Amino acid sequence: MTVKAKVFILYTGGTIGMAPENPEQAGSPLVPKPLNELLKYAPRLGVKEGIELGFKGFDDPLDSSDVGPEHWLQMADYIEEVYEDYDGFVVLHGTDTMAFTASALAFIFENLAKPVIVTGSQLPISESRTDAVMNLVNAVHIAGYKATGLPRIPEVVVSFADKVLRGCRTSKVSSSSWAGFDSPNYPQLGEIGEHIRISEDLLLPMPSEGQTFQVNRDIVSNVVDISLFPGFKPSQLKRLASDVEGLVLRTYGAGNAPGAKGFLDAVQHINTGGRVIVNVTQCSEGMVEMGLYAASSGLLERGVISGLDMTPEAALTKMMWTLGAKIGDQVVIQMQVSQRGEQSENLFDLRYGECGNESEPVSEFRAYRTPDRRFSVTNLSRAVIRLSKFGFDGVKEGESIPLRIFMNLPSASIETPSSHTRCVADFSLVWNGKEINFAHEIDNSTAKASIGADDITLSIVVPENVKFWFEGLYLALFAAA
Ligand code: ASP
């Protein structure tokens, strides 16, 4: 055989290599078998295409329910050892936690320039009606791109049934159908049918020259993933989060959670303990938009950060990786920026803090914040200003008060007309004695014209003799990832 490509197969366990524990006994539970048993069922794998294979199997193949961070690192180590010798890699894995492993590997590998194809099957390779052979053969074809003429995928992907999916966008969606996986918030990278078609425009770019492949071994597994449910007690939340470094909170819909004081106090308590809380939706599709509903403003005010449209699997493993990267305050920033294409947008979330209070209202507000250096105004897609718990003083109930917000115009006053190019919000607020929450999307061209290369100053301007206070002023800058 003329060797056109070299592919390394790492077998970790899973249904793909399972067989009944006791073949003589009907109904005996399935257990993982060693690699050599599995290979008997695909004897000519890669031969026709000119793909030379290398193999490695976990000494004790695992049901993926037993796979944890130490096994992700073991997989990464095995791949790193032979990284230079192969063109692509196939990881055979159980389906149950495959989406976690694919997400974790995506973050653990830095500057990945070769395909890492994670696959498994719904039925064991030893069964006559199995999907295992097809999934294995397809994975080898994609990893052996040099021999098959397919595009090179410099990413960790899940290839399963008829889909090739970005690993850190994938979730298991069926425990029994052939198409067990999907990536609801990102198009599939490829389609497997009579032909395998990869959409090159959807792939991550190749690392640039000089960016060498690395394995990030510092991951912090002391995190939890908690899903809200009606009746969830604040005390339960506090207890579950008591000794962790980070928390993925699966909330309702667009990122909503109970607004009850007890619940929000528990969130505050967790956050002030220095723990990172990332908000992802329980819905299988869609994104978190904190501040869209009052029911999520409370989380925003208590320092919870947005997981945007990340899967819970990606959010959890990204958090483990980000916490391990020891970047201090940067954890919060990096969590909201796409690292491996795991989210559709980057969020640069500038928090201007609170100002005054009911007994000490103020007559003006001006402050600046500096976006992370990864923010570039040219990529700005949306800018949203949010004010929470805003109150007026010196105003009669029912009175309508003009309020303007200027961006990067420190000299702004009530004399500055709302037609000024730096006026990013112009409201008339009716004060009826109750603190107001509001969000305003800034016209994109106004935002682009007002934001420079550095700090962003926001000034709130109200008429003379009027005073105000608020609990939080936020500027959310969304940029294409
Ligand atoms: N329990 C198995 C596993 O995840 C299921 C499978 O592979 O489909 O290892």
C-alpha cells in the first residue's frame, strides 16, 4: 500500500467496543472490550485509501459515564506524544459524555492544526445492525484527509451518523437514534452521505505560523453544573456551590431565574465568595440575553456572566480551562469571548457599577471603563446599554423627565442636544415612584462612531434640579466571534 496519510486511533471505550459481559447469558449487561476485539470487525480499515493506521487503547476501556478530566488529559497526552507523526486523530468514545470530552479537548488543545475526530456508536461493533463500522470508517476518512482529498479540519469535531459537528458546539440529543448528536446553535461542519461534504467556510482558521501545538494541562475540575427548577431552594443552591470555584447555572429561556430576594441573595453570596457563575440556557437552542427580562437583571447585577449560546458542556469545560489558565480577573472576560468557536458572538461586558442611592442621589454621572484588548470596534455587531433600579429625586410622580446618555463626550450637559453624534440614548422617563429597569440598543453606526481605541466614558445627563441614583449601569458590546 502506498501511504498517503497517517491516522492515529485512540480507543477509550464506549458502546462501540462493548459486548455482553457473559455472552452465554441472555440480557447480560454490555461492558467495554479491549481494542483488539473491536478491530476484528474492520479488518481493512483505510487500506484502499492508503491510510496507515496507528493504535492506542486505554488499558481499561471505560463506559464514558466514568470518563472525567483526568481521562481528557490522558487522551490529550496520547495525542501529543504522536502529534508530529500523524496527519489526523480519531478518538473512539462512549456517546454519553462524548460532548463533554469533545468540548474539553477543544479547550485543552492550543493551536491545533490537525483534525481530531471524536466518534462512537449507538450499537456495539459486534452487532449485525450496527452504526459502529460506518462511524469508524467515516472518522478515519475525515482524519485521513490527505488520502481522501477532504478539507483539513484544524478542530476537534464529533463525527456521528450523517453529521460532522464542531466538538464544543455539540450535545447528545438522542439515546437511541442513529443521529445521536447535534449542534443546535451552529451549522453542521459537514454532511456525510454517499459523499462526505465539509463546509470549509465554517471551519476555524489554521493557527498562524509560529503558533505551536500545545496541551493545556491546568484545568480546574472543582466546578458544578446546576439546573434550575421550580421550587429550587436558595439554601440548596448555596450548599451545592459552597466549595467550588465556578458554577454553570442552567437557567430558563433567555437566561431567566427567580427574582425572589432569597434566591438573588444566594447568588450574591456565591459570587462574592470569588466564584465565577456563568449563565446558560436550559433550552437546547437559543441564547442567554441577560437584562432582556427583569427576571435576569437580578443575575446581571449580582455579577453573573453570560454564556451566550454556549452548550452547557462547552460552558463547563471552558470554565475548567479558564480557571486553570490562572489569568485572575481575566477569567470573567475570557469566559465571554469565543476561544474555539464555542459561541457565536464575543461579549465585552462593561460594568460601570452603581451610583448614589435614595438618600444620597446625585445630579450627574460620568465614568469610564476599558474594554479588553480583544475588542475591536470594527467587529461591533450590537451595543446595549442597561440601567437597573434607576430612581429620580426632586421629581413629582407622573412627571416625564428627559434623560440622555453620551458616549465619550465628558463635556456633555443638558445643553448638549440629543442630535449630537455622541448621544447614544435619549429617553423621557415617567417617574411613578418605583425604580425603573431599562435596556436600550444603541444605533450601531452611532456606537461605532463614538467608540475609539481606548476607554469608553458614559455620561448620564438630566435637567437641573433633578437628581437620580441607580444600582447598575452596563454596556454590553457584542462583536462577531
Ligand atoms: N454508556 C455508553 C457510553 O457512553 C453509551 C454509548 O457509548 O453509546 O460509554
